Amino acid sequence: MSSYIIAIDQSTSATKALLFDGQCRLLARADKEHRQYYPQTGWVEHDADEIYHNMVEVIRDVADHAPMAADRSSAWSIAITNQRETAVVWDKTTGKPISNAVVWQDTRGAGLCRQLLADGKGPMVMERAGLLIDPNFSASGVAWLLDHVPGAREAAQRGDLLMGTIDTWLIWKLTGGRVHATDTTNASRTMLFNIHTMQWDDDLLALFNIPRTMMPEVKPCDAVYGETTCEGLFAAPIPVAGVLGDSHGALVGQMCFSPGSGKVTYGTGSSVMVNIGEEPLPAPEGLVTSVAFSAFGKTWYGYEGNIYSTGATLKWLADQMKMVGHPREMEQEATSVPDSGGVYIVPAFSGLGAPWWKNDVKGAVFGLTFATTRAHFLRAALESIAYQIKDLVDAMTRATGAPLREIAADGGPTKNHFLMQFQADLLQTPIVCTEVEDASALGAVIMCGFATGLWHSFDDVAPLRKITQVIGPQPDDHATLYAGWREAVKQLIKN
């Protein structure tokens, strides 16, 4: 019997369905963007119902238009990888969210986070959750909803409300409300999960005043979560199996199974993650420790740093500033000038993430002169992505005492040759790009295959990684350029 896996890649900007066969070959894909809501400065929201309906639509698209669409007797399954930290709270009886989802970029929980830091709670949260207290993580946004949506606090105390990251919401919807569950990687990004006990932590829940009754069951990444017909698309229920957050999915999809291997995901924001093995070691300053992935009854951990705005910066330049029609048009114009003309863009649209963790600053541009052109501006935007990645890689290499052998890269911006070469030069480290652009989806497929018995070990899937190019660093000296970036960030922070 043939096996087909539909991987759902639910990102900050869109929902994709990617159809893979049992050899991890991509057969079909469909995607649909969802609306971004910005009701107040610093607030970012998504309509959780819209995301679910979009997911069903793209699943139907790939299932109906694939060559084997009629072969519904095959072994089909659905895997999920998702934008992390974005939180949904809903009524368990009606199935309706009490508000739009609070997106990971949202800073409405910053006041609570500042108060907890002032109260000296930072060390406890870092020790148990592996995370810095920051509104980027789910807890403060959920606490805000309970305190500000009329009737929410009372409903939560009665046990009428459920919460979850986007994976939890989609699983609950797909299974008709029968399964309220998440995986260990998404749980580890909430600020409510103890990465040592691998359980929801009562003290962390109390810190944010979130009832334990709201929390989903936590399962390993390689579990079968439930069954679905996907709104009647399949005549018989198929398994929902293999779930993990998008950055963790990319780590698995890039086959970073051994300690010391790492990846960069270039998406709306960007994540640098390095596998540190089976012990949750304390993170170096400015970084966090998360569950990297869990499979075969074991858990691997990772150092990670998250950048809030990378691809989002390019999208902003195209959609709102109208400097280009599409981000893919930026490379040609950016390379029409030899450098950025001294322009530095610090894209702190939702504050600065790792390693700075300053959520109260706003984006800024430094170095403008009358000689500045649109090309300089676009080049500076691309360079800002590489500079932010270097900030994180440098912090990791200082902690490990050794440079990374290579960086596995995935995401749409990897198609920008200028950016990839500039990144390699800046890091003086090879950038490895693989055949599958959507490494997060491939990671979910791998975990789904483990859950359903398609593969039985990391060695079974390692040969599926196909490298398309290795971008070696050129000996250009970028130290002066990078020093200018650091100075721009310091000016923004002190102002």
C-alpha cells in the first residue's frame, strides 16, 4: 500500500499543505494567506477560524489535484508544523475563540512581563522553562486575554475555556473537539512548561494566573494525536500524527540529529537553533533553551535565538512601503549598488528579540543622507537579516567555545543569492541549502513517519537529505560593516 503524508505548515502569514510520498518526494502543494490584524500599536492578531478554514481548503486542494487523488485506499495521514507561541483561547462547549489569536509578535503582555522581572521572577522562569520572561512567549498573552475579555476569567475558573498554540487548535478542530493536545516543542515555548519534568509547571501557571484545566495534554513529536476525515474529505478517518513547532521542524528536516548541528530558518522572523543533546543545559546570555524535538522515547534540547522581523521586513517594504512589487524583486536592485551607503535598518517593528530582548523599542533607520537611494535602502534591509543572524551565532559559538561547522538554511529568503552569500561571508561559515525549501514541513513528515511506522530510526531518514548548494564564505572583511550594525543597535537601545 502506498503512503501519502499531507504536511500542514501553518506559518505567521499563510497556511500551506504539502503532499509527500513515502520517499519524502514533494508531489503537490497549495497555500493560502490569512489576514493580519493590527488593532493597536504593538498588537498583532490572527483569526483562528480563518486559519482552520484555510487549512481545510489547502488540504482539499492537494488531495484533489494530486495524481493519486482517487486512490483514497492508500495510507494517508496529516502532519502539522506551526508558528509557535501564537495562542488561542476558546470555549470548549461552543468551540468558538473568545477573541482573535494573540500572535507571537504581539507585545500587549509586556507590562506583565516587566512586573514579573521587577519582582525577581526571571531566574525561576529561566531555570524551569528555559526561557526569558518576554511577551514573545504565550503565557503573558493568554493572561492578558483572561484579564481583559469580558467574562473570560470567570469562564476559565469554571473550567469552560481551553487554550493552545496553533497546533493545539488545529488538532482540536480536525478531531471534532475530541483531542486537546500539543507536542513537547510547542509546549516548551509557552513559559508554562517545565523542560526538566516535561510537565506543565504549577508554579509557572500560578505566576500567570492560568488555570491548569485550560492546558492541553503534552505528547512527543512522534505520536499519533487523533483521527480526522477533514470535513468529510476522506471517507474513513486518517491519523493526525507528527507535530512540532516550525523551527523544530526545520531542525529535524535538516537532519540535525546530533549535538553541535544547527540550522537557520529564514521566515517572517528567523530562528537559529543548535542541537545540544539530551540534557537541558543553561542557555548563554540572550538565548534560551527549548525542547529541540522528542522521538523514540527520548528528548533532545537546543539553544535557540529568535529574531522577530526578517522576512517580515521584506514584506513590509513590498506591501506597505511599496518599494518593490514583491520581496523577490529586491535582490536585483539591492545589488545595483556596491554597498548600503552607510545605511543601517534596525527592524524592531515588535521590539528586538535575541540576544537583545528589548520589546519596548521601535524600528529605526540610521545613516540616511541625500545620496541615499531606494537601492541602498533595500540592500540595508537584506543586510539587516544577516546581521541579526550573526548576533545569535556569535552568542552560541561563545557558549560552546567552537565555531559551527556549517549552517543549514531553509525558508523563502534562501532563494536570495545576495543574502546567502553575505550571510556566509559575515559568519565565515558555509551555508548549506537543501532540496526541500520547506524544511519545517519535511520535519513534520519525518515525525509522522516515525509515528506511523514508516521509518524506524534517524538512520532511515538521513539519506533523504539532498543538498542543492553549499555557499562558501569569501575572504571579504565585513568587520567594519558589522561594527556599524552593532553601533546602530546600541544607539536605538540607549535612546
